[in-house]
Amino acid sequence: MTIYLFILFAFVTASFSQENSNDKIMVKKVFDEVLTNGTSYELLEHLCKKIGHRLSGSENAEKAVFWTKKVMEDYGFDRVFLQEVMVPKWVRGDQEIVKIDGSNEMLSALAIGGSVGTEENGIKADVVMFHNITDLEKADKSDVEGKIVFINGAFNQTYIRTSQAYSETGRQRWQGASVAASLGAVGVIIRSLSSSLDDFPHTGSLGYDEKHKKIPAFALSTIASNKLATKIKMGTVKLFMKLNSKWYDDVKSYNVVGELKGSEKPDEIIVVGGHLDSWDVGEGAHDDGTGCMQSIDVLRTFKALNIKPKRTIRAVMFMNEENGLRGGLKYAELAKENKENHIAAIESDAGGFTPRGFSVDGAADKIEKMQKWVSLFDKNTISYIDAGYGGADISPLNKTQNTVCIGLNPDTQRYFTLHHTNNDVLEQVNKRELLLGTASMASLVYLLDQYGL
Amino acid sequence: MTIYLFILFAFVTASFSQENSNDKIMVKKVFDEVLTNGTSYELLEHLCKKIGHRLSGSENAEKAVFWTKKVMEDYGFDRVFLQEVMVPKWVRGDQEIVKIDGSNEMLSALAIGGSVGTEENGIKADVVMFHNITDLEKADKSDVEGKIVFINGAFNQTYIRTSQAYSETGRQRWQGASVAASLGAVGVIIRSLSSSLDDFPHTGSLGYDEKHKKIPAFALSTIASNKLATKIKMGTVKLFMKLNSKWYDDVKSYNVVGELKGSEKPDEIIVVGGHLDSWDVGEGAHDDGTGCMQSIDVLRTFKALNIKPKRTIRAVMFMNEENGLRGGLKYAELAKENKENHIAAIESDAGGFTPRGFSVDGAADKIEKMQKWVSLFDKNTISYIDAGYGGADISPLNKTQNTVCIGLNPDTQRYFTLHHTNNDVLEQVNKRELLLGTASMASLVYLLDQYGL
């Protein structure tokens, strides 16, 4: 693109109509403040580079708790407090090997989070491949018994939102080990839940069905999966896998909450949050350092613009979304115990990419009310507010007190290339994309605070 | 993000309503085909890695011409042809130095495209800094004469679309040298036209005013600009700059055109295009390899889906957008000469990022007609069709035969971090983002072909 025809470019702004309402002016003020002085990116840089990944129960998770508490105290929020919550503790160990027996070449693999380890000397067994978990469920026990199961389900690329492919294929990670074990398998390997072809394996959590033996589980990169599939098509393949992961007793941890007290209706609470824990790889940048830092920055923005909220606004860093959801459950439990009234909760847990819309889990009339606000946003930020998923951490609030749960929907195209991998690092985050998400959430909090639901 | 609550995720698709029109079905078919079999990315990989950057008049530009011609012939398009056009030839040379006199540290700099070279031994002179070109225009000759001018204008970060900041700040690159020369400066240095703080300098073109002496011109990275500004604030700074760039006689080159002949109204032509030339740094991936490869892929998609267009559809690789627009002008000139009737032209020249909308330079009633098509698209692809800028290469068609000119608007947040830099490489392109742009254009071409304007 060159610079010819400067003037024509000015047309571009026509997409933002000049309706002169106060709300539009306020939304513009919020965006200007965030794009000029927003701290989401610099906070994220600290979280990623000075602390790093933060699996529940780890030392880093503890560091992140006390660091975010201090950040919010230093910003002078009205109240900053911790909510104690017991979290699971799983440690990957230092022996993670998947290779074709007789070959020296390692296949790019990560143990699936929560997997039990192998015997000390590893496992060696023939592999049987399935195109997806449904095929595995239909398999004969005689074809699976004593073998390592490989589930090679790929993302459906025709879904516009990659999150749809993730939820459809996700069952192979979550249930693969249990289904394979029910048929007598000794181990399971899955194709990573990824929208791209590369050599990064994606971890994530699994759930063991207590009825069956717990067997070790790995995820291969999509390139390694293709390689293995090709070998299997050529003849019998024996795999070697080794893992010394371990489960420990639950550990004390915390949700971290920062609050601006409402001036008129302090008992009505609006939450904006993300989860502070991450997987034990990469830096947990997009998942979900971005959501946490954005949430803190939303409250900072209110203070910077000297907006005194009518209602109480909380930034919540939930603990243990990835492998337990204990923090989200604890938050809702305490809210009920303390008779708090949460009118709305916004979660950012789909990456710090450029925002496209909000999806709302709530009553139709409330969604309709919110949809009128779409026109207040530049079309290149929030272009829709529709019925949809809110977020994992806030979903217990929806169940216990019918809170309207709102998810920030960033563009999804890049998220599942790096989600739960060693590539989920600060360098994958674009500062302005991140800030536009912050500003979108801050604007929505402003509107929810002004008008309620 | 974890996998809890699979079912809730399904809500996400609610944003794509199930209106069962044929058009909606066709748009879905187009997206499915492109997301499954689209070749935009693999073609781009060849262009970037086997050919590389392609400044007009260079050997690489010539290679790109004959390779794209062959690609379209191999796809079996009805007609593939070249349009001869004479293009300027500027060569950067191998001596590009900007440093503070007395220091060994080089400042990250690129000559601005088209800049004359310095004397053989370089230039040494005091620097005078201006915050923007308007301040320079108001300056006294006595403050500038004999000096090197440094224009340190930064992007206005409050604009949502970074292209707006680019066009506002862009004058310092395009006119900086002439304005500085008019006040007696011996050289000019500008802050790169960039939305980010990093160490990549951005080149681009300048225009010399024939009334004044041609002086050499450089762009510094934003980090180097900040460094220089700090030094200048501390006291007088003398700079050394050296450049052995050269202008040559015009060179013969070509637009490359692939065509599917219309079955009912072959005389009505719809163009989809990008520019094949790039700057002489990086790989010209986003600027504008993506637009060219997408355009070829649009016609491939029509063939793959066995859609016989009513009107004639052309993929056009324009030559020399970056420093002359000769290809765009030649295309319109030949269209007029051959009495061709171009009803619409779409240009993709704002990067291969995730699509957000189309901007249309045309009559209001035609824009209104097109706006009814927005609902055919998933909201996470095209969320608006609005009045706006079409594109540089197609703009001459708008002038000569009132063609409706349409620009694909991808998300702009990342574009001006890498535009005209060594960082504009394939690795910055996300395959699915690129394909969503291809599918959006193919769908729009389908609708334009079905209904005309």
C-alpha cells in the first residue's frame, strides 16, 4: 500500500458515524485513554517475562497472585483482596518421550495435563489409529487391548470460528484416555487440538473415568501426527512412550480481586475477569495473561478518567481454570454465602487478539437491550453482541444467581495455533489488538454500570 | 481456555443465522471451498520464498510476472495475458549508513524509496528536529539551512484504523525531502510510519518537488527515532549519512491478467486484484503478495466450484503500485482504448489479515444495494460494507469509466508494524486469516456477477 490519494483515505472514518450522544463520547474517551495510556501490554510483559507460566499449585502461580494483588493496590483500587481456594497440583516431570520403536527421532509431544506417568522404564506397544474418538468408541476390544491408541482427529477447517472446531474435536483430549482404557489400551496419543500444521504440541486437561484404569496420555504436534499416520498406513508401528508426571495433594491458592466501590448501588456488582493460572508451557500469554491484565486495566481506566461507577466493579483473576475451575466455583460459592448480587460478568479468555464482538449467556430481553449499544462502537472493534457463551470462570455465577455472563470474542484465527503450547508467549501479542479488547470491555462495563440490565 | 461446557460453545454459531437463501448457501460453499482447498497461502509461500521482494524494474519483479502467468495458465483460466508497461527503476545500493557523528553505533535506517544518493563520502551536518511536517513548514530558513532535518512525527494511536494514522503522518515521508530542501536542508530523516515501537525501519516512496534540490532521505526505526530525539534534547547532534542509491532509465514490465469469460454478459468486467511489485526489503508478503495470491485463488475457486460466471471476471496483478502506479494507469488506459466496461473492481492491498469489511468508492445507491449482502456473511468475516476507499491500482478505472471500486478491509492493527520493512515476510501471515479474505472477495465477486450493480 502506498500513500497515494491521501484524501480518499479519510472516507474510511465514515464507518464511525458522528451521532453525538454522551454514550458515544464516553466510549470514545475510554478508547482514547486505553489506546494512549493503557497498561495491559506492559503488565503482560511483566507477567510473561518476570513470572512465566503458572500452573495451579506452582510457585509461579503463587508469585502471580501476590504480584497482581500489589499491582491493583498500587493503582489505588478501593479494595483488593484474596479468596482462598484449594487447587489441584500436577507436575509434568522431566521425562517426556514419544518415539517410534527402533528410531532415534523423538516425535514432538507433550503429556496431556493430568496424565498419570508410565512405568519407570516406559511403555512399548503396537499402535492402533482412529480418525476420531467416535470411531474409537465403536471399536472392538480385541483391536485395542494391550495397544497404544492414536486418535488423529483434525480440526474442521470450514468453521469460521476455530473455537467451534476446538469444542468439536476437544473430546479426544478430554475423554480419549478413558475411552481407550475402557477397551484395554495401555496408553493414548492424540493429534493436538490445533488449527495449523506445525511442530508445536498442545497440552490441556483430561478427565479420567474412575471406572477404568488410568493410562498415560500424550498430544503430538500436527506435523508429528501426520508423520505417525503415514508410518501406520505403511504397516505395524510400535511406539515407545515414557512420562514421569506426578499428582500431589491439593495446595492452597487464591483468586485475586480488585474493586471500585459503587457510589449509588454498591450492592450491584459487575465483574470483569480472566484466569491467572496457565498451562505449564510457554508463558500463558494469550491463555490467559491477556484477560487478567485487560481486567486490571479496565479498572485503571475508570480511575484515570475519573469515572465514579454507580455500581461496584471488580477485576477478578480466577485461579485454576485450566484443570479444575476451582477458583470460579469458589467465587460463586462465596458470592452466594455473602449474599452478593452480581448483575453481569465479563470474561476475556479467548486470547488478546483484535475484538470482534461479545457473546452473552443471558435472558433474551437483556441481550436485546445490550444489542442497542453495538452502534456506539467502531465497526472495526465490536461489531455484534449476540447470544452465546460467556466464559468458564464466570459460568458458576450464571448457575447460582443467574448473572448475565458475557464473553469477549476476539478474532479466533490465531488462537488455536498457540493455545497450550510453548509458543503462547508475549511475542505473539500485538499491543494494539490487546488494548482494543481492554477498551471494548471497559466501554461495556461503563454502559452496564450506567444503565444496569 | 479449557474445554468445559462443550455444549455452551455451540451457541457461538448462533451469530450466523440460518436464513436459507440460495445466496447464503453459495457464500457458505465458497467459504468451505476456500478454507478447505484454497491455495492462497501455498502460492504466497512460493512468491515469498522462491522469488522474494520485487521492486519494479528488478529481476525478481520480472520473475514474478512470468511465474504468476504460468500459475494462472496451469489453473486453466480462459485467457491469461500480459499488458506491457514501462516502469521506473530505482536501486538502493549497498551503502546505507546513518549514525551520530563520533559514535560507532548505526541507527536502524532505510533509505526512502526514490531517494537520491549522498556524495560519495557521505554527508555530515547538524540535525534540527521537528515534531511533524507542519512545524517544518513554518520554520525559518535560518534554522534549517545547511542542516539535516529530522521529522519525528508519530502515529496518532487513538485512531482505531491504523491506516488513518498512516495517511495523516504519511506526508512526512512523501513531502519531507521537498519541504526540507525548500528551506536549504542538505538531507532529511523521518521517523518511520509505524504503529509500533520496534527497531524495523520502514521504507516507502517520496516525491521530489522539481523546484528544489533533491536531497537524500532516510527513515529511522521508531526506537532509533526515540534515541535520536533524546540526544537532540540534550544538545547539538551532528549526523553522518551515506547512501549510494541510483536511478536508471525506465524498464519494460507487465501487468498480469487472468480471465474467466462471462457466459451471458461477457462485456461486463469485474476485476479482483492486488499489486505484484513490492518494496525491496522483506518479501512483500502482506504488501502485497497476499492480495495477488488471493485474487488468483478467487478465480481458482470459481473453477473448482464449477461456477460459470455470467460476466467476465479478471484477476489482475498490477505492476508498480509502490513507486509510480504505472500498471494501474496503464490498465485503465487500455480499458478505455479497448472500450471495455468495468462494472466493479475489488482490490486487496491492506494485508492478508482477518477480514472485517469492504469499503466502496461508488454511487450511494450502489453501495446501498451491496449493503444488503452483509447479512450473507458470518459476522466474524465481513461485518460491514460502507462508503470508503477502494484502492490505488483500481482508482484510475474509477476516474476513467466510473467503475465502482471496492477495497477489502482486513484488520489493520498489525499491518503498519511490518509494512515496507524487512519483517514483511511469510511468517507474519496466518493461513486462515488469508483464506478468509480470499473467500470474502470470492463471495463478493459471486454476488456482483449474479446481480450486477
